[in-house]
Amino acid sequence: MTAFRVGFVTGATPDKWARAWRERSRIPLELVPVEEDQQEAGLRDGSLDMCLVRLPVDREGLHCIPLYEERPVVVAGLEHVVAAADEVTLADLEDEQLVLPHRSGWTPSAEQLDWPPMSVRDAVEVVASGTGIVLVPMSVARLHHRKDVVSRPVADLPPTTVGLAWLIDNEDPRVQTFIGIVRGRTARSSRT
């Protein structure tokens, strides 16, 4: 039996759905971590059957069910001024160096983007040293939390959405089974 492969973008947590799958099916489920910039690639090349993605994605040839929203946060060094606030706005961050671009719909100024591309882990390390800020979904900030950084919600940034995506042409019945699990259908539902 070939495993059913489900990718998940950094910060997404497929555990409860994987547990339900394993309770209902003898088909092996393989969870595959993927970086956000590669979240569509595994679907399109056939190495993944489905993927928990962070929207937006190119919907051409894909089905996608939005699942939940995540609040964006700013991550900064412990001594940064945002540490004193419960929540910040984009205006509060206007003069800050943005270490890692964020796909939020907010367009930072050219002066705010003086950093080479890097991973979130590396970006958090940079801000921990007291230089710049990072804007990420709350789950990603929690994943990369360190004692020398703080994260605060950004009130006027729109939330990011995590969704479940798969190829339109994928007729595998296991896809429908996984969709049913994600949507909360019970094992006795007539749709599974």
C-alpha cells in the first residue's frame, strides 16, 4: 500500500487530522513538512497528494478549502521598543528594518528591505541580536520562539489563512476521505 502524502507548511499543525486518519484507515499517512515558497511544488509535481498551504496560492489547477486564519505578529529583540506594547500597528513599525519580507498585502518601503533572502530561523536570529524586525503568522513565531525575542500582534495587518489544497485532477478516493476528516465528518458519515 502506498502512503497517502500530505504536506504541511511551516506553522500548520496536522496532528489531529493525522490521528483521525490513523484511527479510520489502514493506509499509511505520511506527513511532509514544506517551506512556504515550495508549498505548491509538491502538489504540482505529484510528490504530495494534498498540502496544508498558507494562502494565497496560484489556484490554477488546484482545489483549495480555507481552514483557519492566523494573526500576524512582529518578532523583535527583547530590548526592542515593541516589547513594551501589548499590540502594535504598521505605523509603529514604519521606520524599522524588515529582515524577512511578509506576504501580508503590506508593501514595505525599499529602505525597509535591505536584507538578503534568509530562512525564518535565520531572520529570528538576526532580530534577536537587536537588528530589525520580522513579520510572521503567530504559529511561525511560536515555532521559532527564543528567550531573547518577543512577539506582538500587529493590529492592522490582515490575518493569514491556512487552507487544504490538492490538484483538481486528483481523483484518488483518499482525497475525499482526508477532506471529510478535516471538515469534521465522523467515521460513520455517509460521505466517507
